[in-house]
Amino acid sequence: MTYQLIEAIISGITLGSIYAVIAMGLCLVYGVSKIFNFAHGTMFTWSAYLAWLCINQFRLNYLITFIIVLPVMYCFGIALERIVIRPLRWKSDWQFTTIVATLATAIMLDNLCQIIFNPRTKMLPPILNGTVKFQSYVMSKHEIIIFFVGIITIIFVKLYLSKTKTGMAIRAVSQDVVGAQIIGIKVDQLFSRTFGISVVLAAIAGILMAPKFYITPLGGWGPLIKGFIIVAFGGLGSLSGTLYAAFILGLVEAMVSLYIGPLWVFPFWTLLFILILAIRPKGLLGSWG
Amino acid sequence: MLQLEKVNAYYDEFHVLKDVSLSVKEGQLVLLVGPNGHGKSTLLKTIAGLIRTTSGSIKFRDKNINNLPVDKTVEMGLTYISEERNLFVEMTVLENLKLGAYNCFAWPKMNHSLELVFKLFPRLSERKAQIVSTLSGGELRMLAIGRGLMSGASFLAIDEPSLGLSPLLTNEVFKKIKDINEKNITILLVEQNIKLAGSIANHIYLMEDGRITYGDTTKKAMNNPIIKAAYLGKNRGAVHDLSVN
């Protein structure tokens, strides 16, 4: 019993770290531009396909795959912002039209994915084969890598936002756009950079998760919906809230899968989500300004 | 240093600035007064580049800055300090000040500017690790001005710094503004309180219904019967008579 429980907790924390990486990207974009990016899941899918290209077609290893895919996806994010969002920004009702535009982009890119890579599911090998045994607990090496890469990414993003000039500017824009403008921040440029960073986060998660699940053209919608629930649960735009929410919901997922069954994960998530909104309508750490 | 000629600007659909002309010379502290909602703040925002002009010219150091984006005017040394303060409330005082030096010319000189700001506002130095949302009204106003100074500006456009402050604090803030002006930073100050602000200004402009209706040196303005009647006397409600004259 306790053996199972500990295994569930470990798997919950691992899930949490990867959910945190996905949700942080959504949260950053929402915080800075107040846009909910429906194309975030598609970026997750596309990076998995690019990784499949690198690994299965070109026979590259994971390290080089990361080095190639992440910058490509960063440019992808910048292009997405420049082409889809910037023409609409500051026009009437832009906060709504941009959301619909990202949804349309997501559908188009998913279909493009299907045309290019065909709808058949693809598989990636784990980053490292085999398992690690610690006393009587067994973990696959891939899970351990997911956990560490997830945690390192979170720490890196946190440091980037608090220590670097651009990171501070990103936080400034999310707190007061006019304030950011009048101190000379090029707000439009910062929007696209944030999109780029957010897509890189989706890509890290996409590549790490690909070996655990099959890669399909619609595979990004699950992580997108989960990411959305996490961001709203944590308080829209609050990065710390998002991190707490990711780990809480990751643990809930692991527990529910163990004791009740994996099909019950989503009902439990939504139930918890409704509960937290009933108690704190702006989410866990939402700002009450 | 700053010249406006027949500037027109719209706020949404409203024609707010109507043929506004004024000039600010280097080293001056110019006061812009007038009733609420008559375009004073819009004028400052237009100068800063937050609002577009439809016609007329704005020249800063003899260069046209019409419709230049805000980041460019900041780099040229023109900084706007808003009435709403627009501080980053979830960051510390120090982070706000550092961000004030965001433009590429001010960033390398950050430590020097920080020293200057802390000397001027010792209170901010005491509170530098504090989150901005925990500051008092007076401290917030000082931080807004301090952050503006961090940009290395040679020209500050300050919008109603006395808003929401007690008379005592207002006095203190005006004293600091005078100190800043004495460091050879030119200031265009928007203010309702002509009595207080008049004492530190060299020149006064009056703005009504989007037009500059009066402009003269402080000495002459204070002795002008119309200004006296409308802004300095007991009968402060009689503002609108002025536009008729």
C-alpha cells in the first residue's frame, strides 16, 4: 500500500513538473499580452514532430535534437506573434479577436501537420532506456530525466524573469503596460519575445512527453486544456500560482489514477477547479486588484 | 527646448487639443494649469508619444518628435511621469527604479542614477527592498518621480504630482521637484494647485477647453486679475468666465 502511494507521489511530482513547464508558457503569454493562446498545444505537437524528424529520420541524438528544435520553435513563436497577433493588436476588440485568431491558427497548423506527417501515430524512443532501482522503488530513467529537465526549466525561467533585463521588462509589461511604455520598453517587441519563450517551453514539454505517449496531429489539445485549467486554477497571470497548481494537479492525477482509475482524472480536475473558484474566484494566487 | 506649434490631437473621437502652441526653454520649470478634463494630461501624453497628433508640430531639441514612439522620446531624454503613477506594484522599489533606467543610454549609468535618486529621496533608499503595493501615497508619488529620473532625462513632463496627497506631502513633493529643476532638468508640470505650484514655476500657461488661453511669467500671472479671480481668490468656481474674456 505505502509502496504504491510513494510511487504515485513520485509520478505526481514528475507530472507536475512537466505540466508546470507547459502552463508557464501559457501563463507568461497571458500575463504579458492578456491573450489566451489556443495555439500553445499545437506548438507542443509540432515540436514533437520536429523531434521525430530529427531522431527517426535524420538519426540524431536527443541533445542535438533539443539544440535544433528549441531555436526553431522560438522563431516559430515570434512568427506566430508577428503574423497572427500583431496585425490585430490595439484594434477594436483585439483581446477577443486575437484569441479567435490563435484558435484558427491552431486548427490550420494541426491540419498542416496531418498533411505533412500523415495521420498515423509516431513513436519516439525514451531519452535513456532502462530503469533505476532505489531500494524497492523502480523508476524509468526517462521519468527521472523528465523530472530534472522540468525542474531545471522552472528554475531557469524564474531566474530569467527576476535577474535579466528582458525578464524584468516582461514582468513590468504584465503588471502595467502604460508604465512599461513610459519608461521606454518597446512593448511590441517584448510581446513577440514572450511568445517565443512560451513556445520554447511548449517545445521542451512536447519533446519530453513524446516518448511517453504517441505523437498524433491532435495530441496537443489535451496538454492545452490541462494547461488552461492549471493557469486558471493558479490565478490567471500569476506565475507562482501556476507552479503550485501544476504540482497540486499533477499529484491529484497520480492519486486518482492509482485509487480510482485514470478515466476519473479529468472529472476530479474539473471538480477541484470548480471548488477552488467557488472559494477563491480569481484562482489560488490571482491578484485581487 | 520644447516647442509646440498648432498641435491638434484626438482622444478616441473627441477633439481634445485644439491648435496648442507653447514653448519650454532649457532649465525652466513651466506650469500648466487649468480645469479638470480640459486636455492638460492629454497634452503631456501627446508630447510623450502616447497619443498621436493629427496636425501641428512638436519639436524637442529642434528635432521633430511628432508621433515618435515612446521608447524613442525616452532615449532622447524626454520622460513622462503619469498622474496614475503606473508603477509595477508587485515588484520591489529597487526593481522599479532599475527598470526606470531601461533605455540603452541610461542602463550603463544605473548605479550613478540610483545614488542620485536615493540622495533626493532618502525614504526610497530605506524602502528599497519593499514591495511597491505596501508603500504609502506619498512614497508612491516619490517613487514615480524617482523612476522617471532614472531614465537620465533632461526633460520631465510631470502630471499632477499632488493628486491624492495631503497638503503637507504636496509641499514636500513640490520642494523635490524644485530640487530636480535646480539640477538643470527642465520640467513641464501639470497641476491644479496654482497657489503652491506657482511658487516654484518660472512660467505659467493656462489651458481651457483644449486651448492655451493664457501664458506669461509667474510674476505677471500672479498679478493678472483674471488669474487671481479664477484661481487664487475665494471665487474659484468662476473659471469659465475666463474663456469669454
